[in-house]
Amino acid sequence: MGVMGVMGASAAPATTVAMISAMVTPALLILGSASLVASALLRMARVVDRARILCAAAHEGAPKPLGASRVELRSGLLRHSARARYIEWSVASLYAAVVIFVASCLSIALEQWSVALLPGLPFGLAFAGTLLLLAGAGWMVAESRMSGLQISEEIALALGHLKGEEQ
């Protein structure tokens, strides 16, 4: 009984440690997703602020103080609209990933306490969450690319205006 009692006593903590270790991975993915959400929301705030400035200029009918023609103002507003959509899709994907990773943590605990009624559930949830994390990051890459193109165009336009003033 001494050997069996010791082995039985150490098996329970080992199972608990294994369960907690398994739950750490989704928790780290939650932190990564949350970090990307914070970054996306900051980018969204910048897009919204800039779009509001452009909207105000359009409503006032005065794009000239911004150094832009009506066509350039319209183009900028359309670009900001697309960027905002990309960020919105990214944030939605990342929030969904967080929810699924939390569900994954809970399913790992439930799997340990039940007799594995749904043995593939933790893996399936973690996989789905990872796909959503990938989608959210992909939308942020697309938005970042669009942002880079937009600023390049704005700089080229400003340099063109300066060159015209020099002549």
C-alpha cells in the first residue's frame, strides 16, 4: 500500500500540473490577441481622427487649407473608409479569437474533469482561435500596406505642390 499510495498521491498533482500547463498556451494566445486588438484600436483612432478632418473640410467646401483638391479629398476619404473597414474586420476577428481562446481554456479544464465527452473540443477551439488570430493579423497587414501607400501618395502630392511653388 505504501508504494501505491505514494504513486496515487503524486498522479493527482501531475494531472493538475498538466492541465494547468495545457491552459497556459491559450492564455498566451489571449495576450497576443489582446495586444493586437490594442494596436488595431489605436490605428482606428488615427484613421477616424484624420477622416473627421477630411469630412469637415468636405462639409465646409474648403479642401484648399489641407492643400488638396476636391478629387484628392474624395480619394483620401475613400481610402480612409477602406482602412477603417480593414481595421474593423481585424478587431472583430481578434475579439472573436480571444473569446474562442477563453473557451479553449475552459474546455481543457472540462475535458480533465469529465470523461472526455468531447476529446477534440480543446484542439478544435484552439485551432479556430488561431485561424481568427491569423485573419485579424492579415487584415492589419492589409491596412498597414494601405496606410503606407496613402502616406507615400500624400508626400508625393505635397512635394509636387512645393515644386510648383518654386517655379
